[in-house]
Amino acid sequence: MDMNWTDDPMHDVPGADQPMDGTDVAVLSRLARVVTAIDPVPDGLVERSLFAMTLAGLEAEVMELQLIEAPVGSVRGEAPPLEARTITFTHERLTVMIALSAADDGEHVRVDGWVAPAGDGVVVELRQPGGTRATTTDDDGRFVFESVDRGQASLLVRPAEGEDAPAVTTPVVEL
């Protein structure tokens, strides 16, 4: 059904074509309080959004998220207990696979990863809103981050020293 301006429900609202006044502001203010009470903005959303935008602004090539095997959980609720899951990122030059599992303390995440093609000395940075941690790969392309905070994160992969290639970053994922 096509709707034209005469079918618009606001067409018959008295004052709809007038500028906003104090009554309009009061109604919108009350509506905002109701929406905030019923469906509040999730904690940390602003920080996570700013973090994601900062990562997007990096001058690095971005990998493509290939595969996620994860437990089903609520978007707005508490994070479900982390079961092992695997995430693979691909780029024309390399592939990064990470396996996430609960750390021994149950509060944090352990990240076991592999970069292919394998090579010693590839720098892998784990970036989160709280800071950045870095490690290097071994001869098999393996790297580990232990006791990582849950939440938003991405990886930045820098080639081994002496290689002339740009860094590559993964999309932001939830650990």
C-alpha cells in the first residue's frame, strides 16, 4: 500500500506543522525517560563504539571474518560462560585463526592463535579498550595471550622485521 501525505497520521495532528514549543519538549523528555527505563543503552556501548571507530581509522588493511563457531547468548544480557570457540580471519596475504577458551580463573579468556603462512617473528597485537598487548609468533606461526579481559577486541598483525608489507587488522570481535 502506497502512502501519500494525506495518509500520514501526522497530517491530522493539530499543530504538527508548527515549530516545537515547551509542551513538545516536555512530552519528548518524558518519552526519553520511558525509553531509558524500558530499554537502556547497554553499559560500555559508547566506549566500545569509540574503540571500534578508532580501529576502523587505522591505516592497515582489514581481514575478512570467515567463520565463527560460538555459543548462542543474549546480546544485552550477561555474557554466557565461554565455551571453546574458533574464529578465522582471512586476507589475500595471510590467515589468522584464534581459539578462545575460558582462562583458569574463569573470569578471563585465553587466546591461542596461529598465523599462516607460518613464520617466526610476526608481531601480533591484541587491542582492547583497556590497552594493547603484543607478542610474536614462533616458527609454526603460533601465538598465545593468556588471561585476556572479556569484551571487544581485535588483532593487528605486523610482518616480521625486514618484511615490507603493511599491517593487517581483524574486525572487532567479542571475547
